Amino acid sequence: MLEIDKVIVLENKEEYLVLDKVNYDGTDYYYIAKINETETDIENNYKLIIVKEKDGNKVIEEVTGEDKLRTILPLFDK
């Protein structure tokens, strides 16, 4: 759904660069980094997200919860 090395804009107007994607248990997880205000680099602000279908629209949800993050984040190192 999302493409690596592409910029996405969240509802709050923050821009993030899609760094990587892994599939775990049938779900695509994306690792994204916030782009700085001058749009020249990324900040030290990273998120793990999924894209879900809700009411016919695609919605980005941040992955939270220590157990889930401990399971998914190491997959990006491979």
C-alpha cells in the first residue's frame, strides 16, 4: 500500500518518509521517520505503523504496546 522512499502526510500535516516494510502474520508494517521542517533531512522521530481499511478509507494506525513493538521492530534489522 505504501511505497518505500516515498513521503506520506499525516492528518496533522506532519510529513514522514517510509523507510522500510515487513510482513508479519499477514500484516504489513511500515517503519517511518519524520521529515524536518526544511524538508532536507529526517528527525530522530520514528514510528511503526500499519494501514487499515475503515469505512471504505485507508487509515494509518501507529503500532503501540511494548510486546508488539518488541516482536515487530527486530524484523526490520534483517
